[in-house]
Amino acid sequence: MTLRRPLASLITVRAVISTLMLGSATLVQLRSPGALLVDPFFFLIGLTYALTAIWALTLKYAESHRWIVNLQLAIDTVIVTAFIGLTGGVTSYFSSLYVLPVIAASTLLLRQGGIAVASLGAVLYAAVVSLQYWGPATAGEEWFRVEKSVLPLVRVAGYTVAINAFGFIAVAILSGSLAERLRRADKSLAEASDEIANLQALNEHIIDSLVSGLVTTDYHGRIVSFNRGAELITGYGPEEVMGQQVQEVLRLPAAFTASMQMDRPERANHIEYRFTAGGQDLELALSASHLETPKGRAGLIFSFQDVTDIKRLERESQIQQRLAALGEMAAGIAHEIRNPLASMSGSIQVLRQELPLSDEQAQLMDIVLRESERLNSTIRSFLAYARPQRLGVSRLDLRRVLEDTALLLRNSTEFCESHRIDVDAPAAGLWYEADEGQLRQIVWNLASNGLKAMPSGGTLWLRVSVDADGDVVLAVQDEGVGIASDQLDGIFQPFHGAFEKGSGLGLAIVHRLVSEYSGEIQITSQPGKGTTVAVRLPLKAADQEPALAAAG
């Protein structure tokens, strides 16, 4: 325990008490001249103030030099003794003033220091009384202003000294015990406070370490806590949301908010909804309940997670399950439809060549052949989607693939003067090991969709690069009509084509091929501004060095 603060309080109290006591004695002297000696009292007042100033100057050294504290207490006891001597010695009514330095010593130095000061006070008090009785004949009159003839009997004086000495010691023991108990209580309180602070800090660290967002509110729905997980998910800082209504910050549906009224029965509330944070649409899974305390409901507690990736994986899993079912059907479809269709088409061609047909009959024959070819193309795309196979893995230059695709698109019927196609790839090329036909099909399907999305013209970018993780990134960006956020999840579904021409299997085939290469597809789109499709393919360890060198 530090001595500086209690010692400063002692210095202040000493000055106040000394001023009051000695000042009152001065008033007595002024009202009754000759009752007390004036000069010694003024001397004691001056001495007290001088010592107070000295003790104040030595305050910063008292902690490292404990003898300064002992000296102060000893001088206090001597000053009290002098005051009692000037007010009658054994007949003085101020002998109880010894209690003040005793209590001060017990407070600063505990029981041992209190007993020491009490013993010193008892010895000095006994010395004053002895001097009154057995000192020089004139001591009583000159020093104490009390004639020996009016002093009590020796045994009464001895009894008075003994009673006072006993009182001093008793006060020292009692005040020392109280001081020790108080110090132990302070220590226990400080330890308990530290434990509570550590526990509170631990709880805060645990809450802030949660990946899930955790928000609590008061009884009126105002946010009172907002952990780091909630900050990372929502993009809001705690200083922005404190005191705000939780339904506004988390953008909760009105029906869900109504179900969380404080007077409603307790029940589990769970909801999954879309939340926009930082320009991105997230899917949140949120659970809410009432915050119960021993005094009743104090507010609400919300726990939520970003389940966007989980939902995406669930959708991909559903697509893969659908692919598995289609794969089992693919062989039967090939034999049951494609082969008879080829026979029918061949028969029609033979009949058209050998039979004399009118113009109308020839036109009908052409329609049958054309539709047969279209049906055959659809079946071929369906089989490519349902059961893709790597026909032959070889080393190919992705820059060349993009340039060839751009050249074909520029010469296609869908390309017009308002269209522009740019290729962004490393000048030295970027090599990758894959089935060339499948990689060209991925790029062609994405690029042709991008061109179709710009019926009024625009720029189509074809890019390839290597990212910081060493993966190859094929990106196709258009300035077309874009895709609404609620339609992004279904664009890889079979027969989900958004264009009049096509089988609706182009993006489904891309998704399947990318999955075969353990890659992933990321789509960002804004209606009316365009779409960017990025295909991320893992780069084999053997090909990392040349690819990275080309990218640099």
C-alpha cells in the first residue's frame, strides 16, 4: 500500500486540528487574560505550521524513507505533550489528544506502529506528571502554571496516568486491528476487482473472437453491444450503431421484428434473409431470443452468420446431384434417341435425292433435316453437359485460345459494327495443361453469351492472368444488360437460357467443365451495366514457374 495519499491526508488533518485546538486556547486567553500563557501557544502554532510545510516538502520521499513517517508521528506526540503541559499537566483536560497520533500511526503503520506511538505518549505523559510532583519547586508555577498545593494526591495522579496509558494502548490495539482489517479488505477488494476485470476482459475477448455476429439490445431495442464478428459481417463500426434500433441496423423484416416484442412468450426465432453490405449481397442466418436476467427480460440478443458460401455450396451440391442423375440417363439417351434420329435423317436424305418432289415437298424435307440436325445438336450439348470427359490433356497457350475465340466472334453473325472485342493476356503467353477442346468451349460459351448480352453494342473483354495464389483466372467482361441479383443463383441450371437462340446449356456446360478441373466461377453483375464472369482454375505445380514468369 502506498503511504503518500494517507500521509498527505494526515498533514492536512494535523494542520486543521492544531489550528482549532491552539486557536481555541488562544481565544480562552484573550477572554480571560492570565488564564493561559500566550507566547508558548503562538510558538506551538508557528511550530506546527512550519513542520506542516516541511512534511509537505518531504512527502515525495516518505515512501522510500519510512523514518520520515516515524519522525512525524514522534514529533506530533511531543507537541501534544507540550500542549498538555501548558494546559495543566495532570490536571489538563486535553490528555485525550494523545489518541490522535496513535490513530494516525495505526492507520499508517498498522498495530505495531500504533502501540509504539501509544507507548511513547504514555512515557511522555508520565514524565510531565512526575516533573509536576518531583521537579523543582517552582516548576509547577513557572512551567505548568499550577501550584503544587492544588495538585491531586500522588496515588490519584498515578491512577490517572495508568488509566490514560491503558487507554492509549487500547486505542492503539483497536485502531491497529481495524486498520489491518481494512487493509486486508482493500487488498481482497482489489484482488476481486482484478479478477472481475480479467473475467470481463476474457468474456470480451471470447465474444470478439466469435466468427458469428453477436448483438444485444436494451429493453427498447437499442443496441448496447456489437462484437467484432458483427462488425466484419455488416461493415458497421460499434461507434456507428450504439444506441440505434437493431431492426434498422440489421434491416430485419417487419414480420420478424414484430415476433420479437418483449411481451411475447419466449420462443426460438430464426430467419434467413438477404443483407447488403459494402455493395455485396449476403445471405444471413439469424437467431434471436430474449435476454433473460434475474430481474426479468432486459432486452434482446441476436446471433447471426454469413451463410453466403454455405448456400452457394448447397446449390452446387444440388446441381451435382442433378448432374449425377443426368449422367446415368446420358447413355440411354444416346442410344434411344440419337441413333434412331441419325437413321431417320439419313433415310430422309435418300428419299429426297431419289424421289421426284414438288417444291413444297422439298421444303418440308429440308425442314425435317434441319430440325433433325438441331435436335442432334441439342442432344450433343446435353451429353457434353451431363458426361464431359477429358479427351486429351495437352499443353496449350491460353492467350492463343482467347485470340482465336475473339477472331471467331468478330466473324460471327452476332457481331456488328457497334461491338468491340479486346484481349488482355501476357505478351509471352500463359501456358496451361488441359483438354484444349474443353478450354475453348469454356471461353467460347462465356464470350458468346457476353456478346449476346450486348444487342446494342459495347466492348467485350477477354482476360487471362495468374493471381497471387498461383491460380489461372479467365475473365469475360461485357457491357450488356446485366443479371438481376435474384437470378444469379439459377444461371447454371440446365435449360436456363436467357436468349432466344441456344439450348440453355451453355453456362451449365461451363460449370460442369470448371468443376471437373476443381475450379470455381465468380460472377459480378449490375443490371444495365454489364457482367463479369471469372473462372479460377488451379495451376499445376509443374506449370507455375513458366506461367508466373509470363504473367510478370
